[in-house]
Amino acid sequence: MKSLSLCLNKLLEEGFTENFKATDKGIQSIESTKVYKPAQIQVVNFYRFEGASDPADNSILYAIQTSDNVKGTLVDAYGMYADSRIDDFMKEVEDIYKKNTTTEKA
């Protein structure tokens, strides 16, 4: 996908309607306020976007499905501007993901 907004729109069409944010306790659905631990989510796919002229514009979009079948997205900066809470959380999810399932990555 060419842009973050196009990719978000496509995921929305595919049912990824929740928005997640990082907290000290895990990732939280903005809509329901429920907090999920790494073992409760699966990263179905992720997309990296690079800024044309500024490395500060790099971002990553995660398509997430939770253990209770909630589907949504989480956006983070990529590289040195990344949110350390998201980075630490995703490192734990990737370990679980690699052991339990395989999904397509883009």
C-alpha cells in the first residue's frame, strides 16, 4: 500500500474497526477501554511506511486481532521515534506469534 491512510481505509473495510493505544498495562482499545496483554493478541499483518524526505516520518501500522475476536489497528513511529511501550509490547507478541501461528507480513 502506498500510504498509511490508504492502508488504514483498507483495513477498516476488512473489519479492523477498533483503535488501540499503548499503556503501561498493555494495549488498550480506545473504544471499549479494554486492555490486552501480549498473549491476548495476534498481529495479523503489519505495514511500514517511510517518509519521502524525513526519517521522522517513518511509521508502522499493526493489524491486530484479539483473543476475544476484536479487530483493530495500532500505529507507531518507526525507528528512533518509536514509542518504547509499543516496541516492548510487540517484542513479546512476536515471540508468541512465531511459536503459535504463521501469518503473512507485508
